[in-house]
Amino acid sequence: MGLQLGFVALLLLLIALAGATLRILREYERGVVFQLGRFWQVKGPGLTLLVPVIQQMVRVDLRTVVLDVPAQDVITRDNVSVKVNAVLYFRVLDPQKAIIQVEDFLMATSQLAQTTLRAVLGKHELDELLAERERLNVDIQQVLDAQTDAWGIKVANVEIKHVDLNESMIRAIAKQAEAERERRAKVIHAEGELQASEKLMQAAEMLGRQPGAMQLRYMQTLSSIAGDKSSTIVFPLPIELLKGMADLSSKP
């Protein structure tokens, strides 16, 4: 009986020892191994052997992390208050730095993303924030990537998701857009009037150089008016036209 208990105790000890010695790391994982508290090396993927008590290992996931940045109160350069949230994509490139250089790289990256979002967007006006998101995404990504490089983290992309405005600002923007459309319509109308006046001036100059062309134009106008039977129109007949017709009839 005592032999059996001893065998069972030895078996349990071996199982516990194997559990403390053997580690299996997946393809996307790396293990940062410390030996007596000092960094030793990065291991994985696959089977990893550790010396119990002497060595400890911290797992690090190398897959891309999708981090939702909570909505931040941002005051733009033209003193407009908006709420902006974004999504951040990053991954660990150097597991050693991610564990040693910062206590919690996930929390640190999240906090840094929030402060950077407010700082970068606060340098731009509201129109830029609404119309140039691609450029602002790149600006935020570059700032974050430069600051997280010391932690062994690569920020791949930043996307601004929503820009929330209060009701009064939405109405003001709608009025501004309507005024802009009216301004463009008036400019287009004025440009059309200018082009039409220029064409009429050119036509008048051309008809003035050719008296016969003026007479033909006069006859075309009479013909178009004669087709309208809804009213009676008294049309004066220029003396020049009569002279022209007399000259034509006098010719053999």
C-alpha cells in the first residue's frame, strides 16, 4: 500500500514537473524567457523547455490587434467642439521590447492613441476634419508609429470612424452649404450672361460689316414672327431694306 502511494506521488510529481517545464507556443506566439529575473531569450513557436523555478516565460501574441479608440472631445483650430472616435490596427514586432520597455503595451497603446487623436485633430479646422480624413488618418498613424517604436510595436493603420457634431453646428453647416450653392449658381448665371453678351457683340459687329446680312436677318425675323398667329404685330420696315430691294429689282 505504501509503495503504491509512493508511486502515485512520484507520478504526480513528474506530471507537475512536466507541466512546469514544457510549453507549447502557437505559430503566432512568442515566449519572452527570463532566467533568475534577467532577460534570457525569445523562444517559439513550437515546444519550449523551461527550467522550473529558474526560468519564467511571458507569452506575446504577434497577430494584428484591432483597438477601438473611445470617442474623444476634440476642439478644432476654429474652436468647434466635436466628438471623434477611431479604430487602430497594430502588432508586436519585437516581443522583448513589448514586455520589458512598457508595463502593459495594450493599455499604453490605447492611452497614447486617445491623446494623439486629440492632439493631431486639434491642429486642423472642422472643414479639414470632415473632408480630408485620409490625410488625417496618415498623420495620426505616423505620430503613433514613431512613439510606439520604442515598445517594439508597429502601428499599421488608423481609421477615423465617426465625427459627431451638435445640432446647432449641423444647422450652421447646412446653411453654409446652401449659401455656397446659391453663390455658385449666381456666378454661373453671371458667366453665362457675359458669354452671351460677348457673342451678341460679335454678331452685331459681323452684321454691321455686311448690310446684306442685316437684311437677311431682318427677313428671317419677319418670317418667325409671321408664324405666331396669336397676336397682331406691327413691324417697322427700315428704309435701308427698301433701298436694297429696289436695287435688286432694278438690276437686269
